[in-house]
Amino acid sequence: MIELDAVCHAWPDGPPVLSDLSLRIGAGEKVVLLGANGSGKSTLLKLLDALVFPASGGYRYAGTAIDRQALRDRALARRFRREVVLLFQHPEAMLFNPSVAEEIAYSPRQLGLDPAPRVTRWASELGIASLLACPPYSLSGGEKQKVALACILALDPLLLLLDEPTANLDPRAAAWLVDYLLDTPQTAIVSTHNLSMAAELGFRCLILGAGGHLLFDGPIEQALGDPGLMEAANLAHRHRHRRGSQEHAHPELHDR
């Protein structure tokens, strides 16, 4: 489904954010994206959603090259925007309609889909049916996150790009999302800083290091069980502990 070949990206006048990144992700895979702040996780997800484009290298989605020129084809752009969706790290960036119902209905309506059953279904699934008449700005952080999730799921996409999706969710909603990802045939790439939950969000792990270099691509359990790798990715730190007259040091995973 996804092919990246030697992709590089940098923001104007800034250092590289993604460096020589090559990978393949097949349909139906559940991939967890890890890395310290500034390692390029959010940029990679935006690139896969074609909100930014590589400075060099290539991106292919379902065998089709994705770049500015390709997306000038209205039919391709329409298909891509329905099949590939991104949940932003901060849901406020996605919400601009006067009510929750209009928010969920917006993208289906733009793509010529009947929004009514989609609004009903996903509002019910995410437990926000009582909020449909509310303006999104009035909601709590967790409620906004659920609305944003409903907005992207309402398109029945093929590829889910989720940037810190559990950050604002209560335990019940986070558990719902974990169950959904386990059951859905959709491909999912999920970034998280919650290392204690990472193994529940997917089976394969990508770890980005400084400058957006790919440090690891393999089973999530192997990554989380490698203290040296986690320290190299700045996802663990080593500090000293004192017990009586004895002092020792060991790595601890960063989590929040």
C-alpha cells in the first residue's frame, strides 16, 4: 500500500526532518510509529497524507506516485482524500464547523457521500451522540478528540494515519480505539509517546531517530525490549538510584 524510496524532507531554512527514509507497508498492517520529539513523526504522517511532499525521493500509494502534479488529477485526488485520512495531534486543527453533526458530515458531503447515516453511526460508536448539536469549541479535549476521530472514520478510509490518538482520551475511549484497530481490516500507522500502550496499538514498529533517520523496523516487542535501542532513540534515559550505601544506574522508558 505504501512505498517510500529515499525520502528526504526539511522545512524552509531548517535542518532535515526526514532523511533517506525507505520502507514498505502492506495493506492491513498495524504499524506503531515511535520517536522522540522532533524526530519527524508528525511530518512523516503529513507526508503520507500528501499535505507536504518530499524534497527528494518518492512516495507511492497503492502503486501510484503521489506528488503535487499527480494530485492535480481530480479523480485521483478525490480517491486519495477518501481513502487516506489523518488524525492531527491537536484535534483543534481539524474542527471548524458550527456543530459536531456538521463537523462529522463535512468530509462525506464534500466527497458526494450521504452524510446522515455516517454521522449517526460514528457519533454512536464514539459515544458523542448527545453532543451533535454542540459547537466543537465548547467541548473538552477528550470530546474534541472523539469528534475528530468520528470525522475521519466517517469516510470509511483504507489507510488511517493517527498522530497521538490516545493523548486526550479517557481509558474507556482509548480501549475502544485499541479494540477497533485490532478488528478493522484498515491499514493503520499510529504515532504515540505512550510506550506502555504502544504494543496494543500495532504489531510492527518504526522508530525514527534524530533527523528523521529510520533506526528500527520490526516487531514492537523486540523494540520495547531493547534498552540500547530505546536509549539511542531518546525514548529511554539512564539515571542513578541510591539504595542505602549502594548506587546503581539503569535505563527507564520515557512515557506520558
